[in-house]
Amino acid sequence: MNVSLTVDLEDPTGRYAPDGRYVLMTRRILDMCDALGGVKATFFAVGKVAEGAPFLVRDIAERGHEIAFHSHAHVPLTEEERLRFFVETREDKDRLEQLFGYRVTGFRAPCYSLTPQTAWALDILAELGFLYSSSIMPTSVSRFGFPGAKTSAFRWANGLVEFPLPVASFAGARVPYLGGIYFYEMPFFIAKHFLSKAKPGEVLWTSIHPYDFDAHEKFAPMPHTPFWMSAVLWEARRRAERKIRRLLALGAAGPLVTRLSEVGQA
């Protein structure tokens, strides 16, 4: 089963400096993609990246990767105001498109915070011309979970495609096994087993952050993240790149925008 690589392009310090560590680590991810035979990823860029490091956005696009959107300042939808979200999303989408000359069609909510309570964002996204979202955890094990959602890619009522975080059934629960803290802490053979059990036609993807590859950065709590999870994720940086390389070596698919045709009309 081929897996698409997605990157949440953000700076956990919130500074978005043109020489920040997130810039260096993003280039490391780009080099990894080249070394793996030209893997093409989807980079969900925070709007502030376009302001602080526009050259980085252009470089990503010029190297053949998809640029999608990850909110203006990485604020979970549960803390957003509707009007502010609409205005910032419209402005940032336009700014990104002007940087590299093609349409931005994908969106990912910070922290997968698209839930039944924040579904108001879907119509805003459709109105602004987005074609797909990759914003939900169809599970109850996350504070931003969407337990009743479908686990395979589907279309919302307004036609927007959703690519849910891949999950596997284990001990009566849905476990997100292809990215983040679950993937980094799980023995690789278990993730590989879950992958082999994926449904035919399921759109599979993994998600990483530039800071996941930064094993030498001093520990600091992550915004919008419990302290214990910040500590576990920081410790996992020592093996994150190695595990991602192993996963993609099993079979890498293209950016999410190239997989829209895999989703039915129903």
C-alpha cells in the first residue's frame, strides 16, 4: 500500500524568522525526498511562513511538491472566530498562490481540530475554492477526535473531499498508526502490520513536522500540546527520520491533490 507524505510546515516558536530552525529542517526533508527517489509531498504551510520565509515556499513548489494551507498562525479551529478565519484564510491563500503561481486546493486544520463543533469551517473552505481537507482524526483517543466520522476518504455534503488520518482497529479503539506520537512510539513491525490490513482503495498518508527531524534542538513545550506529549515527541526526534524513511521505502504515493480521483462522488 503506497503512502503519501504530508508535512505540517510550521514554526513551534511562533517567530517564523527567515533563518529559523524550521527552515533548515524543511530543507532536510526536501533533501530526504530527493534521496528517496524523488518523493513528492504535500506541504501544509502556515500563512506566517509565507510572510516570514517566502523563499522557502517558492523553493518547495519549484522542487515539485504541493503547497496546501495550514491556517494563518496555527490556532486550532476550536479557538478561532469565524470571520477572522475567513479573512485570514482568504488573504493567506492569495498570498501563497502569488508566490508560486498555481491554485492552493488543500487545507489541514491545526491539531486536526475539525470536529462536529467546528464543522462551520467546511463551507468557508468551499467558498474560498478549496477542494479538499485533511483535518480529522476519526477516533476518540484524541482531544480533537471525530469518533463518528468515516475512516476512508469521503466527500462532505458541500462536495469537499476529506482525507481522514489513517487509523487501525486495536483493542476496540481506532488507533492513528501512520503519523505523530503513535507512529514514532509504535514498533515499526506493528505499523507495517496495520498497513497490510488497510482497506483496498484507502487513501493512506503520513504526517511530519520540520521539528520532528531536529534532534539537537533544546527541549521546549509545544503550543496547544500537553506537556507530557511535548516531552515524548521531543524524545522521539532521535528516530523520526529513520522511521519515516522506512515507511516511504515500502511505497510512496504522490501529493494528496493527485489522489482526489481516488474518492468517489457519493
